[in-house]
Amino acid sequence: MVNEFILLGFTNHPTLQHLFIGLCLVMAVATVIGNSLLIFLVWTNSHLHTAMYFFISNLSLLDILFTIITVPQMLVHLASGVNIISFNRCMAQLNLSLSCGMTECFILAFMAYDRYVAISQPLRYPTIMGMCLCMKMAGICWVTAFLNASVLTAITTSFPFCGPNQINHFYCELPAMLQLACMDTYMAEALIFALSVIVLMLPFTFIVISYVHIVRVVLSMHSTKGHQRAFSTCATHLTVVTLFYSTIGFTYLKPRSHHVADQEKRASVFYALVSPMLNPIIYSLRNKDVKEALAKAMGKVS
């Protein structure tokens, strides 16, 4: 039985490895700093104590956690040349990374509902989307995601790994690990694929339905200014949803026969490094409230 795995990483070319180490380090630091700053601003500025920013702070926390789960180990492996990870540590990384990804799916869905309530019932919005309800929603997201991730991890650990132990990836990722099992995994993969479709597509469908209703409400408005405010409010969320689903769906919403390792690794790099770094920029770049909160915080420091 296999007691440890070898992570093949992104490339074996020495020059590209050194370049990749520097790039990963810069992006990881930028991710942690950017998302930590956004969380700090949300929780210290009373003007940002709304449902939208509460969910944004949850996304920022998820981005930080996913970066901590995957990137430091990858950097150590790249720098030392020792790409070995124990079986138990690999499964823990798999469980935690899946939990973060699934939680983000659910959070993005609730954010779409939040945007619908804000646009369709602006006067009742603070009452409907109170902090108590938001905390319950977030709790459902985190607990449901962890339970689903635990099921997928339990299925993976039930397979015998007795032959090749080289994972063609830079962290323990589900599709890459399934290829190493020493038994026919067709039924288990069908179950995992079905769970992935449910976990990914149900929130996505909820997002689509929410935005259909948002468009209907916006089109019924007679004010051009109202149109602009509504679409500006939704633009950042739609951008993050597009970035998230275009990469995570590429990896998990395909049958095994269509998995291409190099393409999946490139998609995972975007999901693990680029997207978490961009999210705080996307949410703050055109956001007047965040800019004012940042200016106020910097004024206090100076």
C-alpha cells in the first residue's frame, strides 16, 4: 500500500521552476495581504456592516485559507526539490481544498440572492438581509461544504493505492488522485461526478435564476440612473462568478476520459493563485464604499 505520494508539480524545467517560485510567492503574498485588508476594512468600518460585505469577507477568508492550504507546500517542494507528501497529509489537503471550493460555490449563490433583494426591495433590504440571517446562511455554506467534501474524501480514501504514487499535479487534487487507484473506479467516479454536478450546478442555477429576476426588475425601472446603479452593483459579483466557474467547472464537470492533465494544472493555477489575488481588487476597484473605508483607515494610521 502507498504511504506517500510524489507531486510532479507544474514543470521540470529549472529556469521555469525558479520563475514559477517567484511568481507564486508574489501572488500568494498579494492574496493574503489584499484579502486580509478587505476583511479588516469590512469588520472595522460600520458603513460596511451589510450583507454584501459580510459575504465578501467570507470569500476573502476562503481565498486566504485556500492559498494557505495549497501554496506554501508547493513552494517548499519547488525550492527543495523534494516533492513527497504523506498519504494522511494529502487526504487532509484534499478535504480542506474541496471544502473551500464548495463553500465558495454556496456563498456566491447567496450573494446573488442578496443582490436581488437589494435591487428589488431596497427599502426593506436591511430588514430582510439582517446580520442574523446572513450568519445562518454562511453557516449553512461552510457546514454543507465540509460535509460534502468529507464524503468525497472518504470515497477517495476507500480506494486501494498500491501501484504508482506520482500525482500529476502541484497539490492533492481529486481527478489527478483517482487515476492512481488500483481498482476500477467507474462507479465511484460516477458518484463523484454526480455530487460535483449537484454542488456546482445547483448554486450556479440559483445564480442564473436570481439574475433573471434582477434583469426583470431593472428593465421595469424608468430611471437610467437606476439601471446604471443596479448593473454596477452586480458587475463585480458577475465577474467573480465567471472567473470561478470557468476554472472550477473545467476541472470537475468533465468525465474522466476527457481529463487532460496539463490543461487542468493550468486551470488550477488560475483558480489557486490568480483568482484569489484578483478578487479583492475586483471588489474594491469600482467600489466607492471600500475606497472611502480604506482612505479613512489610512487617515487614522497617519
